[in-house]
Amino acid sequence: MSKKSAIWIMRDLQRCSGCRLCEIACSLYHEGKIWPEASRIRVFKLVPGLEFPHFCTQCHDYPCVNACPVNALSVNEATGAVIVDKEKCIACGKCIDACPGRIPHLHPNGKYILICDLCDGDPQCVKICQRAKYNVLWIVPRSGVEKQCRLYARTPEEITEELAENIYGKFKEVYK
């Protein structure tokens, strides 16, 4: 078996069509059924026409892991992904508060937090996005992008504002 190397999911948010195939692929992989609410990746649409995937960026300093009071979060050294120990997690939400993008979210059963675990190095969201030829998501080696990862850790509102400015220009001010 080959040793896995740490990866990162690059994203081109302006290309997202909002198809939600990534949510479906993620929930099928992790839950065994189509259950977008239990997906580790979430597609947000806060402004019509501006949809984008939102998921863990694997910040270089992992504030979510450091905030967990019961050590339910750890980092997979092989992939760089945050791993949630469902048995230890008390769903307190401290990881959500610590995350600059407020990315972790509660599983629909309310018993533990969901965070992208990179599907053990084979992200299903990337596979389906590439297969559908949307090319919003693709895999890159984590080495060399550690510091940039945090730049993507923003709230859905912050991302929407930036997308609106990039796509519509100053038109976004109408929505404020």
C-alpha cells in the first residue's frame, strides 16, 4: 500500500453552478445514503446566482482542533484532514466558534460535529465535480499551500460578498 501524502482541495468558487453533486457524493460516502444535511461539504446560496461549496480548509494552525475541550478532534498526519472522534465529541460547538469560516457543523442527529475528513485522501466531492466537468474542485499537494489555506476559511457571508463583487462589481451594494 502506498503512503498517502497530505492534500488540499483547491476551489474556484466562481465556477460553481450549485448542482450539489458534491453534497450527494459526500453523504453517500459517509452516511451510505443521499443525505445532504449530513454532508461534510455544504453548498450555500445567500444571493440568487451565487452558490458555492463551503468546507474545511485545513488551516495550518488548526484552531478547531485546539479549541476542543475533550480532544475529539485530531489531524490525520497522512492527509492533513481534521478527524472527528464521534464517541468523544460532545457537540459543544467550541470548534465552530474557533473556526474562522465557521465551517464545522452539527450532524443532523445532534450528537457530533461534521468536518471534511478528505475521505481518507480520496475526496468524493472532487471526483464527482471533475467527472461532471464543472472543475470547481480539484486536488493539489498540501506542501506549499499551508499558509494560503487559511485565506479560504471565511464565513459564507464573507465569501458571498467577495463573489458578488467579483461577478457583479459594485452591484453588490444594492443588497446591503
